Amino acid sequence: MAVEDSSTPAGRRRGPLAKLAVGLAAGLLVAGGLVVTRPWEQQTRCAAVVEHPDWSVARRWDEALLDAVRRALPNPPVHARNLFHTSVAMWDAWAAYDPTAKGYVADEKDHAGDVASARDEAISYAAYRVLASRYIKSVGGDESLSEFADVMDSLCYPIANTTTEGDSPAAVGNRIAAAVLAYGRTDGANESGGYANPAYKPVNPPLVVAKSGASLVDPNRWQPLQLEHMISQNGIPVTNGVQQAIGSHWGHVAGFGLPDGGSDGTPIDPGPPPHLGDHATDQAYKDQAVEVIRDSGALDAASGATMDVSPGARGANDLGSNDGTGHPMNPVTGKPYETDVVNAGDFYRVMAEFWADGPKSETPPGHWNVLANLASDELAPNLRIGGTGPSVGRLEWDVKLYFALNGSVHDAAIAAWGLKGRYDSVRPISMIRYMAGLGQSSDPSGPAYNREGLPLVPGLIEVVTKRSSAPGQRHAALASHVGEIAIKAWAGNPKDPKTETSGARWILGVDWVPYQQPTFVTPAFQGYASGHSTFSRAAAEVMTGFTGSEYFPGGMSGYTIKAGSLKTEAGPSTDIRLEWATYYDAADQAGQSRLFGGIHIQADDFTGRVVGAQCGKAALALAQRYYAGQARS
């Protein structure tokens, strides 16, 4: 449930809500108590031309927020929280002019002669104040604040109007923003401390990626990486060469439709991931490491392998599995999906890169806002919430959708990062390098045996021998490493990623790296459960329930990745189309991509999907109660 501002009873129209800092002179940009001058602009100016006149004000603010996310350092739980709190501000402002709907943080009721105009204004002030406060100190903050102010200018709303008193729409929006910001200061995220968890210390020393092997105190616990040059996925240099864990306390953040996480900070706890050395799950740990190696080897476009990637051949999985064989027919057209046979190595590489951080680095929570906006555009103007009942206007659709969708991804962050903080689980790069350094665990009578080593798989994981490394043999390049473990996997980053590919070849297991940029390698947080899988399934549940169909509009959606546009290495050799029949198919592909990218094991992915489904269903159900005014008395 929402936490009331302790100084303001629910439903009070005027009152001592926490006020935003006040800038009295024209040309002041007020954001979270800081005042930034914009002397080159007149705040009374109104833009003559408005881009995308078909967009609702809620859509404008969502798009501006996505731009800010793209500029900032990638931090999925923080961005999910900002998406949700901005959506709350917009929802509360919309609901203030609805006789039935309930606000989430600021539940007040106001009256206006022109409700549509009042809603636009109140929503804009509420969103602007929240966003300006949240992004003023972020990377790219100057540009983001300028964009936020430009949106206000285009709508003819002066940002110098900071009043919180009275019945004007601006005052309503400013009051709501103040309430949302006050709520955020006490929600457990440690916003004032930069969202850090000073109590967390990794048990394992950093893995120096440039060196062979991995030294682990506990092979089941997370290991930070040490890189000579560290750059975020959206290209922002990071000065500290050793990763600092992100969000290990996030399971204690106040959620939307989630139960309290308790002392462990796990609102949803399906139990731990598989552990090396554990009698019940040791084999699963090893098997899933082997699966990552096999997927890594499948990234070789030169192998010539092909596959049908159409919705007719892929998708329709049961929850928490990859057991689907596609959809026999497009339910909208009544025709089978056309086959789409492509190079398998190209497809897997495209999948890994596309889903890594969103097509424009808006992180997975933002990526699902992009998908939701595209779906909404295709459904318009026939917008029926739940797929039935009367058609609603775009503003009502957008405000309600963002409230539910971003409530779900916010909850997904809390649930997934709660498990990350609770179980502190290892990433594949540490698993594979560590076990390869120990040896092989399949043949006690053979060379390099260690019961915690990698399992032997002919053609995939082998011990280098004098015979296998003789000139012309498969391990010839590893002749100086007889007795060590070789794996056939993606061979690492090429010197010139614009023109070269590494493909799959026999390399030492202690040198394996995931299919990622060499300045990134693996995210700065634990593996279990996968954030991509949790976010994506949560969003897919909301999109399915909110639109009334699991299928994308028209029965199919997707993106085309142009030939030669990959970043990690050259490729793909032709245009590759990622296609999904349903929101669930897209969500599953997001989870699958992380295994091919070398970021997660299957337990991370499947658990994330199951947990995400719970988050999405609960968030949509709660949002619907707020729509109907039934959420609280």
C-alpha cells in the first residue's frame, strides 16, 4: 500500500505537503531544492510548433523520461523507481479530477470547468517537478533538465509557477509532486545516499578480467570485476576500475503490489539458485555452466548453421521454460506465420546485443515502456482497457497503462534485486573460469580431475592432451597447456570489432569471456534472479491484461537489426528481424538473450520469469482497484 505523507491526511485539498523549493524570478528552474538559471529563455514563451501533436501529455513526459534514462548511468532498479514515481505523479494528478479513481500518494479531489485542460496542466507540473528533482544530479542532467523545461515551454506552462496553494491545476500538480518526492525520501531506496548500500561487502576478491582464471573464496557468491577501462553499456566512462554492487538493499524498498520483504528483503522468495558442492543442486550448477558455454559457441556466424526465427517456429513457452515450438497461426490474420530462415550465429548475436540494455540504452524497464508505447500507437484509436468496454481517450489510456506497467517493473526490481541481495549469487564468468581452473569433474581416473571442475563434454569441454594439441589437431593452438581444460566457445573480443569476428574456437576455460563489450563484460550486481527476465515477464503480464490480448497488435511485432550494425564484433551479415507473436514471447527472448550473452545461467532466467509473472499480475490487479476507487477507504 502507499505510505501517506505523515503531515497530510488523505484527500486534503490544501495542506502542509512537503513543498518544492521556490524560484520567484522568471527564468528559474526549480528542481529538488536546487535552482538553476536559464537566462537565455523567457518562461512565458510558448512554442509555436509542437512535435507529435497526437501524443498525450503523459506520453510526452514518458518519452522525456526515457531520454533522461538513456543519458544517465544504467541502473535498472533506480530507473524503474523513477518510471514508477513519475507514473504515480501523473496518475494522482489525473485522478484528482475523477470522482471515482483514487490517488496513490496524494489522494485529493479538485474541480475545474475544463477538466481536460486542468488534467494536462496538473499532470505536467507533477511530472516536471518529480523528474527535475530526480535527474538534476545524474549523468546528462543538464541536458535532461533542459528537455523537461522544453516540454513545459511547448505546453505553455511556466516553470517559475511553484505555488502549492489553491485550486489551480499548477498548484495541484506541484502539491502532488511534493508528496511523491517526500514519499520517495522514506521508501528505503536511500536516495539521499546515492542509492548505495554501505553495508554490503563482497566476499570474493575482484576478478581481474585481463588475467586468466578466477580466485573465489566462495564459488556460489558474487565476484566484482576489475577492468582497466570500464565503460557503461550506454558509453559513459566509469572511473573506478572495480565494480561496486548496485542495489543489494533493494528488496527493502517499498513496492506497489508486493508484500513486505521482511528482514531478508525478499518479497517473493522461491529459494536459492543451484550451488556448487551442494548435494542436491551441484549437478544443476555444472549443467547450467555447460549450457552457457554451449550457447557461447553458437554465436559463430561462420558455422553456416541456419534456423527459422519466425513466431511460427519460436515462442509459446510455458512459464519458466523454453518448451515452446511456436504458434501455428496468427490469430489476427488467420494465416500461418511466414518462415524466416536466417544464420543462427547472426540471430543469437543480434538477440544478445538487442536486449542487453534496450535498443537505445533505456534499460529493460524503459525498453518495455518503448514497447508499450508502440503497441498503444497501433491499437489507437480503439483503446479499450482490458480489451472490452467503452473506448477511452489516449490520456486516460496512457496514464492508467503507465501506472500499472511501471508499478510492475518497479516491483520486479524489488523482487529480483531482493533475491540478488539475499543470495549474492555468482555470474557465469566467475563460475566457468573457476571450475575450468580446478579441472574436470567427469572422470575420477582421468587427468585434471577435481569434483568441482567442469564436466567433460566431447566437442565442447575437453582436457588438452599431447595428442589433441599436436600440429593440425583441434587443440593445436593450446599445445603449451597440456592437462588444462579447453572449451569451444566464442573466442573473445576481436581487435577491430567493426571489421572482424572472433567466432567459436577452442580456448582455455580460464580465459572465457561473455559476448559483451570488453569495457563492460558483466553487470555490477549479482546473477540470481535475472533482472531482464523479471522485468520483462512482469511487463508482459501487464500488457496482456491491460490490452486484453497476449498478442501484439496485428498478431506480431519486432525490430529489424541492420546488417553490419553490431557493436561487439562485425555483423550481422544480413538484416535480422526479431519477431514476437506475444508479449510473453518477447519477454522470454529477453531472458534467453542473457544466456547467449554470457550474463546469466538458466536458473536466473527461469526464476526471473516466474517471479516477474507474480509481480505483473499483482501490479495490474492493484492498479485496477485504484482505477475503480477501491484501493483504500
